[in-house]
Amino acid sequence: MSEQLSFRELSEELTQDITDDLHRGLRLAGMVILAAIHIGLALPSLLSGLDRYRHPWIQVAAFGLLTLIIVGDALLLRTGRNGSGAWVVTGLTTSLAVGIAASAQLPAEYFFATPHWTFLELGWFAVLLLLGRPLWLTLLFIGCHLTAMLALLSLTGFPSRPVAAGMAVSALAVCSFQVATAVMAGLLRGVAATAAATVREQERVRTASEVSARVQADQRARYRDLRESVLPQLAGLADGSLDPADPEVQRRCAIEAARLRRLFAERDHTADPLVHELRACISVAERKGVDVQLAVRGASSPVPRRLRRALTEPVLAALAAAERSARATVVRGGGQVRVSVVTDAPGTEIPQRGEHGVKVRTLRGEGRLWTEATYRLDGHKSSSETKPS
């Protein structure tokens, strides 16, 4: 489950990187286009036609405000941030107001000619600031700009028909380029979404393949464990080489039965797998009539399956030999996980060598056997020792 989650997180991170990189590239391209038009076309047009405006200082102030908007968005791009809704609304409102104020100072015959420098670039502010947003917002801004220009033109008087035709061709050329760029940006965002979906599908297939391989490997490991431990017991009982009345045979069969129950319990999804698997081992002793008490102390902490097996293995052996009573304890805290059991079978042999860093201790006395398996979590040190009671 954790491997599947990590694959999903990697997929989401990768697709987000693809989308962010494309969006950043589109913003940079839009910034370069707008800056080139602002400095390379609008500024020369402003300077060459400055004497045609009634109040030239308004044009200079308008150019300065538009420059501030470009610089502000460039700073956002530099820091890797996207413009907020307030920034977009402020930038578009300011640029439209500046364009109307500057255009109102121009005679009608220059409305769609070279001196009309704001008309050359105002639509590009919408293309840049509305990048990543629905296309109709960009079209709406360009439409509002054209409507405002026609309204101003009607107030100053329409030019002759040949001049009006030239104005229409000029306006069509400028606006078509802006709309085409906005449409292309939208198509590229669609390509990015398709690429992201493809990556997610590839990761899904890869995850399914990895999970299937892990399941098959786990099943093979389980069969190997059964073949090495359970099958010899069953074969001995079947061919008569093992006597079911022999206490040692009974103990070994009880151990294998507990291992099987633990194996089945490992596939269950529970909030506390260690305690759940220990209860499966306890149930075998209880079926023999042993009174088993279980105490759990400390919050559940994640313990890998191989470590859970190593922690419960010596306890399992002690429980299998218990005759009348046993008390099992799980203690978690101080950077350690401890599983211990006290039984009334002091002569039971417990494997003293733990696996995967698990330490096993036993203590015999007063007709009882105390067994403890301890695992120290990474980054912690033990502060105390548990004593048998």
C-alpha cells in the first residue's frame, strides 16, 4: 500500500511539474512579446507622434503606468509566483483605463494608425495577465477595448470611407495576432493536460505491475515458509513417523498453527497490525484451554512485517508450550517496541537469536518463563529496561 501511495505521489508531482514548466514558458514568451512591442513598437510610435496629442504628458504618464504593470508581472515570474486574481483585475483595469485616457487625446484620423501606440499593445496585456484562464476572458477584454475605441471615434467624428477601411484592416491584423496567440496558449495547455494524463496512466500501469509482482513474490515466500515448516509436520503425522500423543509433537504443531494464523492475520488491514497478529498467535493457546491475558501500552507505531514476525516468533514459541495461563504484553515508547510473555512452562526452549535487529531475552524462575523480544526504532535510544512480573 505504501509503495502504491509513493507511486501516486510521484505521478502527481511529475504531472504538476509538466504543467508548471509549460505555464512558466508561456508566461515568459508572452512577457517577451509584450516587452518587445512595448519598447520596440509602442515607444517609437509614441515619440514620433508626440506632437499630435493635445496633452503629451498624458501619453508619457500612460506609457510609464503600462511599464510598471509589465515590470510587476516580470517580478512575479522571476519569483515563480502566479498573479493573484486581484493583481489580474488591477492590471487589466489600469491598462484599459490608461488606453482610453491616452486614446482620447488623439485625433480621429490617427485612431488606427501609427501614432495610436496604445492600440498596438493593449490587447497583449490581456494575453499575458489572463494566461491560464478561460479564453473568453481574453476575448472579452479585447472586445471591450475595441468597443471603447469605437465609442471614442464616434465622439471625435468618423473619418472618410477609405481611411475607415484602412483602420479596420489595421485593427483586424492587430487583434487577430493577439487572439491567435491566446488560442495557441490554450491549445498548449491542452497538450500539457494530455501529457499529464498520459504520465498518470503510465504510472498507474507501472504501479499495478509492481503490486502484482510484490503479491506474487509474497505468495511464493509464504509457500516456501509453509513447505519448510508446516508440510514436514503434516507428512510426519500422515506417515506415522510423528506421534500425535507426543507432547513435543503437539507443541511443534501448535507453533506451526500459530504461525499459520499469524500469516493469515498479516493480510488484514487493521489500525494496529502488531497487536492483531499477536492475538492470532494467542488464539492457538486459548484453543488448548490456556487462559491468556493481553496488555497493550503505548500508541501504535509503524513496524514492517518482517520485524513484526521477528518480534512475535519467540512469544509464539512460549505460548505454544503454555499449559494453564499466560500473560502477554506489548509496550511501545522510549523509541522501542517490546513484546513479552510470561507462561507457566519454564522448560520451553526459546530461540535466543533474534532476526532483523530484534533482541530476545528469557528468564526462568519460580515455575515460570519470561520471554521478551525488543526492537529499537531508528533515531532512539533505550532509557529503561523492562522487568518480568
